[in-house]
Amino acid sequence: MDLAISASNGTVRCNDYIIPYAENYSSFEFTSGAKFAELHIGWSVVPEEVRVVCQLPQEALMVQELSRLAEGIREFGYNPDQKWPQISRNTQLVLDAVKKSIDLGFEPVRVLF
């Protein structure tokens, strides 16, 4: 599944959002501050590819992180990590906005975080 997010100051495009092409890395294209080039024949900024390399498949990393967090709570009395609820909530808000845009005939939709 492809995912493209366009906003007033930049874009993010990911070609393997659901099922990655490779197990050891994931990548996306990011553009910030692009304007039309002279005579409107292109863009002033070329998209930058951001590649995130990992030693394990994404699914294994998710299980590993969950296990680490659970062990910290159970064994060492740590408080639950507050980072993940906000990240998962923001991801869901973006996906809900994408669906709403599709349902409205691909109209722009505002996402409020």
C-alpha cells in the first residue's frame, strides 16, 4: 500500500506502508519547502529518501520493544512509557483523515493533533 501525505510545507511518500519490500530496512521520501521551478517545469527541491535500517524485521522489533516495556514494568517497577500512546494515536488520526478524504472524493482534510 502506498501512502502519500501532502501538506502546505512538505510531503511524505511511502511505497511500502503495510507490507515492506525488504525486511532489513524501510524507506520513505520527504520533501520540505518545495516550490515550482522557473516556468513551472519542475520542483525547486528534489525529494530526499530517508532509509531506516534495522537488524530484525519490523514485526520482531515491535514484539521486542513490547517485551522490554513489559519487563521494565513487571521487574523494575517502571511506569508505562508515555511515548507509544501518543505515536499510535497520531498514526490513527492520520489514517482516519486519509479515509475521510477518500470518502469525500479526495478532498483535503485537516488533521488536528
